[in-house]
Amino acid sequence: MDICGVPTIGYPWIPPSPFRIKHWEKSEDRLQHVDLNGALASGQDGQLRPFTAAEWSNRGSIKTDLANTPVADLWVTHSPPRAQSIDTYRDEDGATQHAGSEAIRDAILRGRPAYSLHGHFHDAESITGQWCEQLGGTCACNCGNGSNLRSILIQVDDGRITGARLLLEQ
């Protein structure tokens, strides 16, 4: 997909979170075992119901989805890349953990977009003090952190990203 002539990739799925499995989650790879106890899905009627093992296995994996990703200058993914400052949360014991996606991290390192924008872990900045960081040659940003919502203006000239700046911080 192109936005203002800039090749862009969007990806909605997140890896299984440390919380209860939800309907927008997908395995990192086909070999990953996931405990579906308490996992919920929503049907076409909007009602929540338990996930089935067959439904989960039929989803495929993030790694497979991103294996042949085309070159793009901008990525927008729900999950941040794993093991970065922007995917940090505190578990029930208060220990710092990472829960972003390894497959998204690997795909970004392979594809080398200029910018990748993420969400999902809304307390990462309050733990690490960072909401943007370098991942290879990519500027990776988690724009939705707690009460700090940010808008980033990406400047485009002739279909190329020529700059970016923080537009709004609330």
C-alpha cells in the first residue's frame, strides 16, 4: 500500500501477550505452544466465547505472514518489536519484561524501513523513559504510551520520506 506515494506496510496482529489471549493475537511461529485456557474470541454477533485449538492453529503465524514482506519505507504495526525499550511492561511481581514480537523485529531488521510506528504496550515509556529508539537503521516509535498520546508528522517529498517531527503530545 502507498500513502502519499510512500510504500507502507500495516500489520494488526500481536503475539500472545502475557495477559489473557484475545482475538487479535497470533502465534509468533507455527511451533509456538500457546495455552488457550481462558482465551476468548468474538463471533460475528460480537459475543465473546472460548477459543478452540483448531481456530488458533488455523490462524497461521506472524513469522509466516511477514516472511515475504515487500520493501516499504513506513511500517505501522500494533505490536512493537521484541526486546526493545518500547515493548516493556511490568509483570504482577513488578519485574520488567519484554512482550513485543520477535517476528516483527526480524522483519523490520530485514526490510529496513525508515520508520516503524507501534502501540500495544502503553506503559513502556514510564518504565524505560523511551518512546522512540533505533532498531538497525529504523526509527521505531511507540506512539501511544499511557496518558502521553503522540502524533508524528512524517514529511514526504516526491514519494520519499524526508523527515519526521513530533506534532502533538498530550
